[in-house]
Amino acid sequence: MSGAEAPGRRAAFAPSGTGPRRIAALAVVAALALVAGTGFTRLFPTRDLWVLLPVAAVLPVVLVGALSRRGRPVSPVLTVPVWLAGFVAWSAYTVAAGSGDLMARLDVVRTGVVDGWARVLDLGVPAPADPDLLIVALAPTWIAAALGAELTVRTRAALTPALPAATALLAATALAVPARGDNLARAGALAALTALFLMIRAPRPVRRGPRRELARRGGATLIVVLVGVLAGTAVTRAGGPDPVDPRAHRATPAVSQTEPSPLSALGGWTAHPDEVLFRTDVHGPAPADPVTLRLAVLDSYDGAQWRSTARFVRAGSASSPSRTPAGDPTGTSIPGDVRQVIEIAGLGGRILPSDGRLVGAPAGVRVDPGTGTLLNDHPLLPGDRYEITSEPAPRPAPADLPRLDAGTARAGGSDPDLEVPADPPAILARLADIATARGSTPFQRAALLRQYLSATFTFDPAVPPGHSYGHLDHFLAHTHRGTSEQFATAFVLAARILGLPARLAVGFTAPPTTEGQPRTVRGADALAWAEVRFDGAGWLPFFPTPPAADARGASVAGSNPGESPDQAELIDVALRSAVETAVPPTRAAEDSTPAASSPGPGAWPRWAIGSFLVVAGAAALYLALAGALPPIRRGRLRRTGQPRSRVVGAWRQAVDALADAGRAVPAAASPAEVARLAAAEVGPSGETAVRELADIVTLALFAPATAVEWEGTPGRRAADEACRLLDRFERALREHTTRRRRIRRALAPGTVATEFRRLRDARASREPGDPPTGAAGDPRGPRDPGTDPGLSNAGSPPAGQVSDGKRFAPAA
């Protein structure tokens, strides 16, 4: 069809040629790639990456834009090699600039592209800023920008050009799972930029006012942003299961650990309580508070001894030494980090003590990503000094304790942290049941088990070491005296019997010190304790060993060796809540409801939360339907059907709008009579619109087929004019109706049901001659009066209107 495009056809997206819209779209594509690339800064917290990322996001967009600035874009057979070669050249002369000659630089780029991702999975987090590893962050950013630009200049898609950036952000999030923080803010920014891109690429409005177009695009923007933010919140919600680390599925050979288990050395350290093992200067905790330094985690027990399943990989340093600020050797210390300077004295082996999750470590140190255990490449010698930066493990607030759950097992079937070897001592199961009888939540049961062991049994460092089933039975059933090794083993096995995932930890309690003085750790400070895994909170420590050999345990508010004041407060809160919510003994036999089913203090019942969510969801769905049905029906009118049926549909909507406003319309009224009824409800502008619309629908219903070329351009113009007049009439009708009445009527159930019926009728109606409500006409549609004697006068145009086949105007 020549000339202007038909108004009824959908508007096309902006062409890919030159123009402000294309430039704006390419700029948003570069911003999308930059936001996705910043997700890798959690993996590489180095200042060098912040300098390189903007270039990697902008340069490929400029290359693609330059190759397509005139006429049709160049074939991708030419453009793709250009921006790929551009990445190789750029990274060779920037990222790998210090790697030697040109061939050495190209080899670094090749290694980073081919093997970089595998090396990242074999490293701890944060990863070192090696050139080949930085390419792992820069290559996805470059490719996301280049592919987004290619899709922008070659297609008319509205959202597909943002897909490469979203994929790059997803890859960055997966690789940086163990790192601190999350990418929720970046996901929100990506959603906002995607909405902006959608507005830029949206179809140009056809005969629509600027306010309506702005509202439509603004609504689309709001929906995209809300969906992105809500999706990110659902993925990173507090209290949910821990995210899956791809390193856990990486089949990398573990570094062999030839030194004996630290648990075996525990007896030797406690046998020489005055021997200095190491000195540490811990920056972070208050000097007056004790600090627990974990040495190793043992998670596999066979009934005779504990073993570790740690898999050590190279520990990452936070930044390059050249960029490290003075006083911060790792370059990543933030308020709350714990920086430790350790000087070895009598501590042997290769395992280094640390506090919390590793942030930065010196060269030659490996880390187990699952436990945070540090392994030095060489044996520790007296006088060696190490500087380690770690992030303290999160501690839940007391109000969150009732909501902590420990029932989500690890993926892959059985949970190794719940395994108990066959034939455990019978007293172990009885002890677990008796100790936790009053517990109604997982944390309460763990706290009650800790309290029972420390109050019922005695710590005696002179007891022979050992943690086999035989040692435990002798300790629990006969002597009631044991070492921290036996207290911790009994706690872990009893917790596993109760269904609490648990493991054993070995380390030291660094005693308090004065300001400016290092803490001296001796053999008497060696300790074993237990850790229990809670969904969303991770591994939380429990210290069941009593404070002294002659004490019969600790009070409820007291603290055991290794327990910080914050941990003692959590135990105290859990014990008091267990006492307050305990069922009286006289009613225990009558009450058949398990204690574990009652909600914790301050927790809403599950049925109440579920009911609220169901009601809120139903209300939101109803509001969405009430607001969406009228626009859907209007949009269907403007996009589908033949021109004559669109004119009839516009008249039907006008009559429906008049009926919704409370004006009764007789079923047998003609269009002219309906127009006179509507004149009393609207102003002059609306009266003119409805009268002109009545003239057009009269022509569509009763004029002979030869009066207007309905299948050609005049018919499409008539249909477009009917839609425009309908908009004017509805706008005038709204202006003469109060806002409260409009909202009340729009949300009324009868209105929603009527809109459903109208939408169904509009979809089912295919014959253009069906008469609308309130308009007389023949159901079979317009017929030629020359062939049908029953329509001798029906074919005449309405009074006061003539048709020239192209436009409609008042008769002279």
C-alpha cells in the first residue's frame, strides 16, 4: 500500500538507522553491560577492575555503532570478527601489559578466555587480580555490550538486546556466591535500565495524546522495575536456604593434608597448659573480650575418630600490592572486618588459625571454601608472621531465633552432616531426648543440649584423650568427666540424632588483653566445640564444655570457654523462651500436639500467614483484572477486525460507557436517539463526538456496500475516525463523573463481570453487520436496496452527512 501506513496496523519499532533514538538505545546498552560487569567486583575487589570495566562496556558499542552508521548495518560476518579482534588487542595492551612481549600477552589473553573460569572455581573468594583472571570479568562485559549493540542495530526487538547483560550478571552472581554482599542493587539497576530501553524502543504513538503515551510507557517501566526488584528479593531473601556455590560441583583434586588431625593434638596442648603456641594481634574485637580462633573443622565420623573432608584451593588476595593503601595490607578492610597478625611460637603443622570467613591472605596459603580452614604450603616455624583479614561470621538477632530452621538438607540426597555411624551408645539417644524435651524450635533444642551437657558433666583436662564410641560411653554413663574433645563429640552426635546438621571444630580461645598488646595463646587455650547449620544463618557455634574442672556447669546467663558475650546472650534468650513456652506436666499427657509444631515467640501462625497471602493475592489479581480488562478490550478494537466491524465495535463501547455512567439506553433506540440521550451527560465536545460517531455507525450499518469502499483506504480512515471520536466521548464522560464514582463503578464485581462478557462477545463476534445495543439495524448487516426491496430507503446516508469515499464532512 502506498502513502501513509494504515492507522489500524501496528506501529513499527524505530529503524536501526542514524538518529537520536538509536544513539540513546546504544547508550543504554553500554550502561546495561557496565552494570552487569560490576557484578564481578565482588569476585575481584580491585580498583584496577573499576577502571577497565567502563572501557569494556563502551568500546564495543562504539565499534558496532561506527560500522552501522550509514544505511543498513554491515554483515555480522564482518562486524563480529572486528569487535572480537578489538577485545584481544585491547586486553593484550591493557590487562596483560606487564606480561612481556606481544606473544606472551596474547598467551595470557588466550589462557584467560579458555581456562580462566576454571581457575576462578579453583580459587578462594576474593580472587587475586591476575591478568588472566581479570579477563574472566572483562570478556563477558565486552561480549554483552557487543551483542546488545548488534541486536539493537539489526533488529526491532524491545527487550532482547538486554538479554546478554542479564546473562553476564547471572554468571557474575554465580561465580561470586561465597563473597560478601549480593547483587540485588545491580539487579534493580539492570531492571530500571531495561525499562528505559523499552521506552526508547517502544512503537511511536499513533494518534495518541502525550499524557496517555507517557502513562503507558511509565506503567511499563514501573512493571519491569518491580518485577526485577521482587525477583531479586525473592532470590536473596533473609532466612532462605544458602545459595549453591558452583565450586562445590567442581571436580578438583584436593591438596593432601599429611599432618595429624588437630583433634589428636588437642590432648598434647592441654597437657602442657603453659606452653606458648602463638601470639596474635587481632584488630576488630574489643581487647577485653575473648576471641575464638578456629583451626580446623572435622565433619566425618566413623565411630572411632573424626576426619576432615576439606578441599583446599588457592586463597585469593584482595588486591594487588601496588594498590594497597597504607595500613591496610589487603586493600579490602572495611568496618567490621577482623585483621589478625599471627606470630608462630610452638604451634606446629601447616594449619593457620583464623577468625571468620577469609577476605585476604598472604601468598602460599590455601583455603577450604566450605569451612574457611587455612593451610600453609610450608610447615609453620617459630618466628613466622602471617597477616590475615577475615569477615566475622554473621550472628542472628535474638528476635530471629524462633524463625531459624535447620531442616533443609543439602542437595544431592543424604546430608553428611546428619550421618551417625551404626550402633551408637544407647545413652546418647536418651540424653538427646531428655535434654531437649522442652525445645520447640531447632535453636532451642541446640541451646538446651548445650546447657544440659555443661550443667550435668564436668570438664577435666586430666582425662585421657579420645572420642570413639567407647570413650563416649565411658564419659556419659560412668565417669561424667571429660575433655572438650568428648563434650564436643557428644554434642555433635546428639544433635545429628535430633536432626540438627552439626560438625566439630578445633581451635583456641585467645584471652583478653590490654589496648595495644598482642594476645598470647597457650596450650590451656586449646578447645573443641560444635557448630550447627541453620538455613539462612549458616554455621553457628555452640560451646558445651563447662568453664572449670570443679564447676558443675554454668548458670543460664553464664558463658562457657570460647563463648562470646553475644553468643551467651543468644543461649540465654533461647533457654528463657523454652521455659516460658513449655507445656505444664499436668497437661502434657492430654495435649497430643507435638511441641515442635507450636510457633515460637513473636512468630505468626503459618495458617494466618498463608491466609493473608491468599487474600492479598486474590485482591491483587482482582484489581489487576479490573484495571486491565477495559484497556485490553479497547486495544482489541483498534488492532483487529475489518474496518466496518471496528466502527460498530466503537459504537458498542460508546453505548456501554453511557450505560456504565448510569444512563439507561433503550435496546431499540437508533444511533441518533442514543446521541440525544448522551448529550445530557456530556459537554459540547462530547456531544459533538457522539453525534459524529452515530453518523458513521449509521453509515456502516445501513449504507449500501457501494457507498463506502470499506476494504480500502476510506474504510480504514472511517474506522480510525470512529476510534478517535470514541476516545473524545469517553474523555468527556469521565470529566462529568466524579472520581469516587468512577473508581467505585470500575471496581464493582458487576462491572468486572460485564467487562469479561464484553471481551468475550468482542472476541466471538466476527460479522461486521451485527447491530450494537441501542441501535436498530438488520442482523444480517447492510444490503443493497437495489436488490432487496425491504431496504428501499435504508441505503440512504444519514441526514446531514454525505460521503465522497475518502472523508466524512457535513453536507453543504
